[in-house]
Amino acid sequence: MASKRLVIVESPTKATKIAGYLGRDYIVESSRGHVRDLPTSASEVPAKYKGEKWARTGVNVDDDFQAIYVVSPEKKATIKDLKAKLAGVDELLLATDGDREGEAIAWHLLQELKPKVPVKRMVFHEITKPAILEAVQNPRDLDVDLVDAQETRRILDRLYGYEVSPVLWKKVMPKLSAGRVQSVATRLIVDRERDRIAFVPAGYWDLDVTLDAGADADPRNFPARLVDLDGTRIAQGRDFDSLGKAKSQELLVLDEASARRIAELLNAAKPVVSSVESKPYTRRPYEPFRTTTMQQEAGRKLGFSAQRAMSVAQELYEKGFITYMRTDSISLSGQAINAARQQVLDLFGERFLPEKPRVYTSKVKSAQEAHEAIRPAGDAFQHPDETGLVGDTFRLYQLIWRRTLASQMADARGESVTIRIDATLAGTADDAKDIGLVASGRTITFPGFLKAYVQGTDDDSASDDAQTRLPILEKGQALDVAKAEPAGHETRPPARYTEPSLVAKLEELEIGRPSTYASIIRTITARDYVFKKGSALVPTWLAFAVTRLLEEHFSELVDYDFTAQLEDQLDEIAAGRAKRLQVLSDFYRGPDGDAHQGLQTLVTELGDIDARALSTFPLGDSGIDVRVGRYGTYVEASDGRRANVPEDTAPDELTAAHAEELLANPLDAERELGVNEESGNMVVAKNGRYGPYVTEVLPEDAPKSAKPRTGSLFKSMSLDSVDLPTALKLMSLPRVVGADPEGNEITAQNGRYGPYLKRGTDSRSLTSEDQIFDITLEEALAIYAQPKTRGRAAAAAPLKEFGNDPVSAKPVVLKSGRFGPYVTDGETNATLRRDDSPEEITPERAFELIAEKRAKGPAPKRKPAARKAPAKKAPAKKPATRKSSAS
């Protein structure tokens, strides 16, 4: 009788795919991710540890940093089911992902399942039949070094977060968080904004010149730039420092008057070509994708957030289209190189195939984790058009496929040309008569790999396939000036980070792991440390306050070099060259004989922290301060005047002049409308963070539990024109219209999407705001007698439009609904997933979500839940102990 094997993977999608490859002798089940973790709340801490001073962290710092693990309530059924399956098999294969996190999940499964049958680790990097069969035939033992590295990372992060975050709660604001990598990423963004605030722009002028080479030239007209005047170089933007000063005295900084005079004289001059220099150039192809370069290119070329890129890549991997997407490697296997070269030959021809395969050296420090680069799966790559993929999955697969093919293609070749043109200005009153112009061109003579792939760039003119054609000119050739116009410029502050550039910077500094960058960006955004303006990551003033506290009192914890060194130590543990206990002890207690203080000392010896000073940022010497308060950011003048700062104001935009404007017209400025005779309270109109509204002013002796009546202004109203009678009507809402024959109350209300009726949970739209006060019970019952239409009749305008759906041919729009943002074509509604950003969602992704929802069909009707018998109380389990081999 054949032996039976249980294979455990992380996701149900993978389980289904792999089960189809392995046959009836294998049971393939999913753990659905992590099955246990450190306690997330005091209630999860086992009773025997609740009295310990370290219990809240779940890490016994007094006993070799032993971790206390608990199975989350939602995973108990999964563990029970896996144990039942395990009882009927002869071998267990732990087939979680082949990285440190996957190794740790495998170890946790081993600890919880306690199998009595042989256990092996099954590792694969693509979900294809050959790869799965090979993995089954060549299992290995669990790698305890990888487990140690991942557990050390988890404990470091827990100690950092649980020890430092409470300091933020007390000194800045409740519910804030600090993290070993997230706080450093936040500091990077804050540092860039500090540079922008300190930046002093410099103004300078030059000329926009177009020269004419004559009717026979191709092209006839071409651009040139002014480079020198009487041998002195003309200053350009790169010649100024961040304080607006010229970096060299040997420069000529043109002002507007000089530029206009030179342009006027140049238009009458006769330029002559003084030199033509032509040089061949070669561009080598880019290496295949690793995690970070895939995230960066998906951001630049597809508009994906880092989180979206990883989510789509995960889907492609689990469906067998690409290799594992969390990798530092840029190397390709022999079969992948052969597959790429064959496809290059088939699609582009022999000229585009180099004589020898290209081999890329991996940057991975630990050979054990040197998986392949991200590439199409299998030994024969599927052409994107043959995959059946749609939307964002198609776009990302195509990007990966093109990059992989390009990595095995011939170099691109071209020619760069630099032409020097001189001219003498006639009629000048001073000695400056000779000017120099330069025209630069670039042409591609053989596209090579550019035929398949062009690297994304923040500047289209710097792209590898950008070309500027110049006419063929000879030394001494006379030219005409077609146009010479003065052009004023101002130097720009350093650009803010975008998700792709932040990922690149974190990788450059060797901070964090590439696989965590997406979640780091998501965390600092969710914590209101960062918001987006377009694609730029903008820090909030809250981020400034938090970063200041960490820099002043936990400086090493947000030091770039220290964080990178800690990452190196984790790599050393993974490679078996360092021990977890030493790394954890050095971090928490400080290394022996080292100036570095451990986390424990930093937290216990904080000293006094002036919370007000910490959250106060003077705007130069204007006498106005920016303050971070518990309810938001505001500006405060020396005379006590205050005004809230709009949430979308970037710190570098909050100048003293802008602050004065806010103080003169504060968001919360009140306009008294009169006294409500019924209550005796003053009624005021004011502007709040969520729009204009009216409210009563409660007396000072009112009990703390008292709540003033308020009412939002209708869209047709304004703060300047609203009067007391209107305000009293607004504050009376919702208005009771009456009751239906069954006794259910019907009310008329004003909501986010306009006026509507409400009866229990049944809402119906009204066509005008006036109906809120005028509609009768008879009219309301007539509305409820009509069949309910999909959506509200007075729906808000769509947040974004995407064009027509390729299936229904109806316009697709993004809307904000009761349960969050969703896309719809009027027939099918599809809620955005957790990693879909409303600001960044693409038309392709919108169509994809609708297609997926349409394919699922209407949601099945819920059956009444069966009444369950009370669960028997299970005896308390002892916490799992750590493996004995780790120390």
C-alpha cells in the first residue's frame, strides 16, 4: 500500500494548484498564513505569565528572550483540522514559502502539530508541475538558522514597538506607534522635508535658442543652449547650493535684463559651427527583477503602490505564472536563461541574441536564501497574450516577462553628438561680445534590449530610449538663428520621496528587508505620519514631533547606520555565523564595553521630556508657532490667536505668510447668528475639518456630558448667508415625517451623499434638500411603495472615471459607498481590496475587479445559522517551548 503524505502550504490558492500536480497519494492543505504569534493583547497572555513585568511584550527578557507564542482564535480550527489530517498520513511535508518567514511558519506548525511521523521541509520557487515534483523528491530538513533569524527579527520589533510606543503616547499623542524600520523610514521622509523647508531658491536666466541649418538639413531646426559669454560659463541650476548661492565665483549669473539684451543681439547674429564631436556609446541590459526593483518599476511604469505590486505578484506566483516574488537575487537558472534566449530568438531574431548567455551575480549575502530572480515560471515562458490574464495581473506579468527577456538580449548601441557653435554679438556697449552655444544629440543605431524593455525614470528625457536628432553639420558651417528667447528659472528643492524612490533609498541604506517595504509604507501612511500628494510622500507635523522625540531621546534607534548594522546581524544569524541570544542581548541591554546604550537603559533613564516643546515648531522669527495637538495641528501667534492647519497642507508650504492667512481666516472662526430662544444658547456658524456647520455654544457651567446640537450646512448654503431660522432647522434634523402602517418611524435626513429618507435600515434618496423639511408622510409612503433602485437617486459625483468596461461597454467609475470605495459599471459593483488605493487605482485594475465580481455571480442568500451547543472548556495548554538547538 502506497504511503500517504500531508503537504502544508500557506494559502488555499497554492493548495488547490499543487494538489492537482501531486495526485491521490498526497493531501494538500493550507495553514492560511501564520498560525501563532506573540500575544497582541493582555487577554491573550497565558495566565501563568500575567504577573511578570515583561508579560505585555510576550518576551521573557529574563530567560534568554524566550518568546511566548499563542494560537490566534481564528486559527484554532485550522490547527484542529490539520491535526486530524495528520493522523491518517505517513509523512508530513512543510511546504511554506522558501524565505525566513516561511521557514518560521513551518517551525511554528511543527511546534503546534507535534507530528509522530517523519517531517521534511519541501521548498520550491515556482508553482509548476516540474518544480513541485522536484521539490517532493528532494526535501530537506528545517533550517533552524533561518528560523532563528526570523524569530530574532520578530522579538526585536516587538521590544522596540512595545517599549518605545508608550513614550509617544504620553508625550505626543495616544495610539501612536514606533518601529525598528518604520521610524527610520519616517525619519527619511521628515529629513527630506526639513531640507525642503531650509531650501532657498535661486533665480537665474538663460536663453531658449533654436538654430536653422538650412532647407537641405534634416532636421532643419534644432535646439541649442547658451553655455558661455566671453569665455565665462553661464550659471545653470546645478551651479547653486541649497541656500541659493552660486557654488563658484567663476560663473556668470544672468539676470532678466542681460538675458533679454543677449537674446535681442543673438537674433541678429550669424552663428558658426566651431566643432563637431561624435562618440559611439553602448548600453548593457538591466538585470532581472528582484523584489525592490520590481516594486520601483511597477510604481514608475504602472502606477502601482509597493503594496499593490506585491499583492499582484503574489497572485501571479500562486497561480503559477512567475517565480517567488520575495527575493534579493538577480540570478537566473540555466533553464530560465535557455527559455529567455529561445524566446528572444523566436521574437526578435538572431541579431538581438548575444553570443553567450548573460550571467548576473546575486547580491544576496546568504547563499541559503539566494533564490532566482523574479521571472516567468517554467522552462518555456508564456507570452503575455497567451496567459489569459487581464488588468493589473497582465500588466505586471508583461513587465516581468519583458525585463527577463531583455536581460538576455544584445547591448543597445548608439551615437552621441556634441556640436559647439560660436557667435559674435554686434553692437554691444561692453567687452562681452563672444558667446558659445552647445547642441547635444543622441541617436540609437541598434536598439538591442531596448526592443523589449526600457527602464522607467522620473525624467522622460533621461530615458535610455530618448533620442534627439541633430542635422549633419561641418566645422565652419554658417547657421541662422530661428529663435532666441530669454528664459527665467528658479532652482527647486530636493524632490520628495515617492514609493519607488523610498524603496530604493531603504535598499541603498540596507535598512529592513525588501519583502517588508510595502508593509512599512502602508503602516506609516495608516499612522498619519505620511500622506500623499500625487505620488509624493509628504510627512505630517505629527511625524516631525515623533521623529524629534526619537532623535533626541532614542537617537541610535533611528540612526541609519545602526539600523543597517542590525540588519547585517540578522543576516549573520541566518547564515549560522551569529547567535540570536547575543544579538538580542546587545540590543536590549547594550554590548559590553560599548558606548551604545541598550533599549532597556534608554527607556528607563529617559529623564524629563517637555511635551509642549517637543511638539512646537517656530516659523522662523515670525512669532508664530506650529503646534501638534491631540486633536490636530494648529498655528499659534504670540498674542494667543490660534487657527487649525488644513490636513492637506505640506510642512514646507506652511510659511509665516501662510500662517498669518490662517490666523486671519481660521477654519474654526465663528459667526454669531443669534440666540436660540428655546435653550437660551448662542447659535454660531463655523467651518470645521469636515465642512461648514452650525452649532450651539454651551454655557461654561454645562455638565461635561452635555452635547451641543449641531447641523451640517446643505451644499446649496454658505457660511456667509446662513441665518438663525435656517440654523435652527438644520439643528433640528433628523426630522420625523411620521410612521408607516406597521408603526415604523420614517425620518428625513441630510447625509454625506445628499438628502434621504430612512425607515429602519431602508434608505431612499430625495431629489432636493428642500424635501427634508417639506415632504409629507403621504409622499414618503409613496416613495417607499416604489421598488428600490440600485444606488441612491441623488448619488454623489464619481471620484474617478475609467472609460467603458470592455465587457458591458458601460462607463466604469469609482465611488465611495457605505462600506468603502468601490468601482461599478452600473450593473456590477466591486469593492476595492485592502491593498487597492483609491488615489492610484488604474482603469485596468477597475475592469479586473468588475470582471472578477461578475464571474462570481450574485452572492448566495445566507442560510439561518444553526444553533450551536455550548463549547466545552478545554484544559489550559502549556506554552510551546523553543527548539533546543537555538541559543
